[in-house]
Amino acid sequence: MTRLLLLLFVLGLAACGGGTGPAASDVATDTGADPAPDGLDDVRDPTEIRTPGADTLPDLPPEVPPGPARYGRPELDSEPLYDYIQRVVTDRGLSPAEFDHSLKELAVFQDRLYLGYGDWTVNTGPVDIRHFEADGRLVVDVVIDEESIDYYRVEGTRMFIPGVDPRQPPGTDPLTGNVFTLEAGGQWVSAHELEQCLHVLDTVPWGDALWACGSGNIDMDHYHAGDDMAVLWRSDDGGLTWDVETTWHDDNTNAVVRWERFLRAGGDLYVLGQTIDYVAGVLTNVPRKRQGEEWVPVDLLPTLWVRHTLQWRSDEGLVWGLDLGAEGKPVRVFRVGAQGVAESVAYLDAEDLGVLDVFRLEDEDLVFLVREGSSTDTPPAAPWAYRVLRTHDLDAFDELTAFEHGEAFLSVALWGDRLLLGGVEGGLWECPLLP
């Protein structure tokens, strides 16, 4: 299945070199005493997991030190995807240049660092849900029938993985999607329940329900005809069962239609997405707002090709992506509050910074991974000038580190006081804390 390539501003993917060979280390599997939950495969036996590179992190300090800590230039800490990369090379006969093997997502949940990776363009699944423990062990939670883990949504004591591209078991409806849920202290639960589904792109709690969005088809005849539709699903039992809530259809069969992300702001729930006619090169946004029992069209960021959203404060959210209505099609960030009023982040605009990732801390501070030069029409060449910024109010920013590097970095996390970056070659990089 195909996907929308929202990371147009990430460059040098083919220019970066391959990873190094494995070092002697262990990969743990979090098997426990119980079998895997329904809908999930048992974890692989440790002997079946190829050993990654130096896959340990030093002990995690209990608290972030006060004040704006300063960090140095990133150093390669580990290669936690080495076994996955080699498995795809061996099993699929692909070179690393032929599939996405980046560490594209970092999430912290219950003092664990979770890793997002995979390629749902060339279908490189199944994938492991894997994380680092605070003591440095790389642990495989469970194997899931998905081509990729693109996104973890952390919501208090729950974490969700939208099933971006399911691998359908034999004999099942090919248009059935997944949402994976982890309760703090519990096990992963899969709901292979979302009908008329091709891709689940986001999952969020709101009101008394769980909501999921993505794309799908009425049936396989419509799928083969290229007749896509954007889909919203709803669960009223905590994610065990799901129903189609509403759909949006474009009569243009050249168009790819998706609802990409949810946004909560000012007590309202929005879903953001677009229809893209690749033949004509036209993008049309199709945002909706939950109003009563209906999803009504709204005029919100009409020229933004949405890449991501993030819940910032209880009444404010962030959304970022490519502003196709501005010169150079820059990557821009907007804060959205009550009444759906969107305001761009002035500091990032003034400094001409392209946002690669945003990480939210428990104290509501935000950590931005940015690269100098926000234009996607005339992007900069390697080596790239990166900054990592921290802010509490989106007005004043503290610079945690600034450096030039030939690696394309995609993701950022501040785990304890450890500043970590995910690279396009699958490496986990650490910026050392300066004395």
C-alpha cells in the first residue's frame, strides 16, 4: 500500500551511509508468565532475534536537573534496529537504500523509551514493539501484524499505536484495521475490529469514547478502482470494539483521501486531513469539528499539509506541516486554542527553522528538533545545521544544543536528562550533557 510522504523536507536519505556491524549484546523479551493477549503474536524467542549493535543506555537519572541544561554534538549510542534491517535485507532481498529503516519515532511511557520504525510503502512487517528499559535493556514487548509503527500517542496512563498498515491474517477481511492499547502496568491489547479500513493514522480519547481516523474503502471493488474515502471510527468500550462513525468521499478517483490527525483545542475535537490529486498536483484540506452528534466542516489551516498534531495544554494543541500557501512551502507550527483560532509560532518563523519533531514533557514543556531552513522548495544541503530547543510558552526558547551533522535526524526525546535523537539510518544518537 502507498502512503503520503509528509517528510519532504528531510533530505540526504540516500546520501547517508549504512550502519556498522553488530556488537556483542543481548536483547531481552518481555514474555512474563502469561501468553500474548488475543490478537497479538507471541514474542519471538530470543534466539530468533538478531543481535543489534551496542544497544544499551547508561543508567537513567531520576530527575531532569533544573535550568536549561546544555548538550554537546550527538554521538552514536546504539543501533537498536540492526536486527530488523538485516532481517529485511535477508528475507526480502532489499538493500537498505530500498526501504525506510529510520528510527522515526521516540516516545517515553512509564519510564521506558519506545521506538517507532518500519516501511509501509514496501511492506516490511511484521514489526516488534520494542523499548529501552531505564537499566539499558532493549526489550521486545510483542510482535504485531503491521508493516510499521509510525506513531505512539501517549495519553496519561494509556498509550496507543494506530495500525498504519495491517498485515491481514489468512481468511480475514482485507479491509480491517487495528488499534493497539497499553495500560500502565498491563499488556498490549489489539482490537482487529475497524471495518472498511486501509490505514489507521491516529487514535485519541475524547469525551466518553475513543476515536480513530484514517482511510479506507467500502469494499475491495472500490479499493481496486482507487475509490478511497476518509474514515472516522468510534469505540465506546475502551477500544475493544469499533464502529464506523462517519466517512468523507471524493468523486475524483485520482485523489488519495485521508483524515490524518486529531487535534483537541478549546474543549473541541477536530480531525484534520486532506484529499490529494497526484495527477493534477492539487491538495484540498477537509477538516471537521465534532459539534453535537455531527462532524461539521470548518475553516482551519486551509493550506497546511498536516504532518502531526500534539496535545500541549488542556485547552491548546499544536499542529505542524507544510504550508503550501506560503512561498517556499515552509514547514510551520501553529498553536490552536479556543474557537479554533490558529496562530503560527513567531520565533520559528522569524528564525526560518524547519521543525522535524516535537516532544512533550510531563511539565508541559516542549522540546523541538529543528533544522535551519524551513523551505521545502529549496532545502539546504548536508551537512545540516540542527538545533534542539526547549520552551514552556512558545514565546521564549532555550537552546539545548546546536550543531552541524551529515546524518538526517527525524525524532527527539528528552528521557530524564538524556537528550536522544533518532536517525535516518536507524541509529539512536545521544547528545552528551555538558558539565
